[in-house]
Amino acid sequence: MNSFLGLREQEKTAFFIDGANLYKAARNLGFDIDYKSLLAKAQDSCQLVRASYYTAIQEDRDQDYSPLRPLVDWLDYNGYTMVTKTTREFTDSAGKKRFKGSTDVELVVDMMLLADRLDHLVLFSGNGDFRRAIEAIQAKGVRVTVVSTVKSSPPMASDELRRQVDSFFDLADLEKSIGRSVPQRKPRPDLIADEFEDDFEDDYEDVD
């Protein structure tokens, strides 16, 4: 029987989660990620060195609230290493306030710094911009797995990235093991979340 994400009991492994990319991929497939289950399954299946979650956070001066803050706080208290960055506010050509931010550089730097201590690296992202970093990590003898999806519309996983990695797992096939249904929210939080998703720009859209 195949192990969860191809994890091996004796391998030192680290998870690197591109938060915006994984959130968008899961939502496009119609579910949310059960991060408690994900961490437990990893800890049972390998020597998990670290599980890091990367995201930019919108701190809107008008609201004093980020829709991501509850998730970020929960992950921080429940076994994940959090790497966050405050988004930059700008006005688009239509005069609408928008936010932009990316933690791609932080994620790549941390992968490279930790690679010498790992046997296996698992990246939760389909962003093709990570391909060269993965190639460099593989040159150190580290096995690399990517978790994303090509079954969403549009597909979230770069074909170039999929060709580079040692293993690819489609997120759609993991719904039963690490997925949970999208909760029904009250109207006001739903409005905030939708506004946040529409106004926030990240590099996850750059798939080849």
C-alpha cells in the first residue's frame, strides 16, 4: 500500500506550503484543507523536520482585520512555522483599492537553507517559478514532491514544475484524507472573505 504523499518512515522531511496557492487550488476543487489532519499524517509517516506555511497578510487600515488572521494564528499555535509578510496597497487603473504581496523569495531561501538536512522536500504549490530552485535542491540529493492540481479550472500546477519534480500528487485525489467541506459562513464574514480574495494579488497565477 502506498504511503501518504510517498513519505518514508526513516526520511527527514520538510513541508513548504505556499498558502495563497494551496488555498486557491483547494477552493477551486470545492474543499478546504484540514491542516490538523495533514500534520498528523505527516508526523506518522516520516521524520518531519518542519512544516512551514507562507502567506502575505492584508492589514487593511479601514477594517483593522485580516480574514487570514484566524487561520494564521491557529497554524502558529498548532505545529506550523509561519512566515508572513504584510501586503502593499495600491490603486488599479479603475480606481479600485487592491493589495499585492508574495512570500516566494522567503520560501525559496528557506528551502535552500534547509535542503542539506533533508532527504525529502514536499512543496504545496503549482507555481512554475519554483522550478529552478527545485532543480538546485535535487542536485543536493534531496527527493522533491509537489502537491497541487491539474483537475481544477484553470489548472493550478505548472507543467514545467511537474516535469521537474520526482513525484506529483494531485490535490483532488487527497480530498478524502486531508480535505474538509467548505464551511457555511454568516453573510458578513463571507463578504469580507470574498472582497479579500478578489482584491489580493499573488504570484500563484503565474503557471506555465
